[in-house]
Amino acid sequence: MSVIIRRARQEDCSRLLELVNELALYEKAPQEVTVTLEHFIDSGFGNNPVWWAFVAEENNVVLGFALYYIRYSTWKGQRMYLEDILVTEKARGKGIGKLLFDQLIVEAKEKKFSGIVWQVLEWNEPAINFYKKYKANFDPEWINCSIAM
């Protein structure tokens, strides 16, 4: 396997949004992706970046990514929040997700984050089984809340 894991670059953003849309289709919510490419780029590569990502690339094609930001817990301090991890459907089963997740763990340790947190849809058995390999804790107590602006 000649997959390279590297930090995302600004020129990757168009491809990353393609993959975000692929993820939204998989999660049965394609209409929920409303971010523009300009906003996406500015949010990751502007004067005040709020997200960082790693990409999995093979033969100069981005096959997957893991995008995170820093979350602050008054109980635990800085934590990595994994917003999305995705390997395009055609490239699944090659260990690319593991390469990306392992890189996130390295990053979290290097930055001295107190942990990594994320959400997974309760029906997404492949993802749940993937996270179980990392001995992830699944917390049924908390309810997701949000408001739209």
C-alpha cells in the first residue's frame, strides 16, 4: 500500500468538500452540507484557523481525511474533537482509516491534549466496530443539543 498520511493543505479543500458530501450522503443528510468552499478554506487556512486535518493520499489522489478542532473541557482541559473521519467508499478495507486515526492519536499526544472525543451515529455499525478496536468508550447518557443561527 502506497498511502501517504500528511497534513491537509489549502489546495486539498475542494477534494475535502467532495468527501464531506460523500459522507453526508452516507449519513442520509446531503441537504445539511451548506458550507461554501470559501468559508471552508478560510476556516482552515485563514488568519485564524479553527480546524486542522490529515489526508490519506495515494497516487496524488486524496482517498480520505480526518478533520479535528480543539475543544475545551472545564474538567479535562484541551481535547481533540474529531469532527469527521472518512475514507471514500472505493478505498475502504485497506487500513486507511486506521492510518488516519493512528495519526490523530500521535497528534493528540504531541499537543498534550487530554483525549480525543467524537460522535458516531447509533446505526453506523461499521464505524462503531472500528472505534471498538481502539477500546473507545461509548457514553449513552449525553443528549446532543444544538441551535441554528
